[in-house]
Amino acid sequence: KMPDDVAAVAWIHRISTNYCLNVLRDSGRRASPVHTVPDRGSDEWEDEVTGRQWTERLMETVPEEVRVPAELYHQRGLPQAQIAQALGVSRRTVLYRLSEFAERARRFALRTDASPA
């Protein structure tokens, strides 16, 4: 059995890790400000909406252990080493999960017969 102070530190570390991962995960769900808004009648606006909807559908099909690194890398622009550190995994694991995400996105595009705009 672990001493009480070691168990307490491990417990606090796990809670803070989960909290940070939840904040990172949920931040992708919040709207972010844009500098310019396309005209609603333009093709650019329609392409943007279509691309977002496709991406949201894709993300719903991906397991969390693959989705979180993909969101952090592709949407937040975090470097792979920082993602590995935040998730408590190796950089190689991050690379593997990003590769798995890319493959799932390719298969999703083929299955839906539509790619993002």
C-alpha cells in the first residue's frame, strides 16, 4: 500500500490531468472569432459550412484517444511533443494516432462519397 501523501499526490495529479484534458477537448467545441465573415450567398460561405459539417461528422466517428491528438494538432496547432506531454504518452504514440486519424478521415471521405469543401 502507498503512503497517504504519495496516494494524495497521485490522486491530485490524475484529477488535474483529467481537468486539463477536458478543457482542451471542450475548447474545440466553442466558437472562435473570425476576422471576416463571408457573404451568406457566396460559394465561400457554403464551402465553409459544408466543410465544418463534414469535419463534425468525421470527429463523431473517431475514438477519443485518436480524436484528442488530432484536434490538438490540426485545430490548435500544438507541436507533437507538447501533445505527447499533455496526454502523458510518447511522441511516437502521438504520431501513430495522427496517422490513424488520417486513415480514418480518408476512409470516411470514401464512405460518405464526399470530401470536405
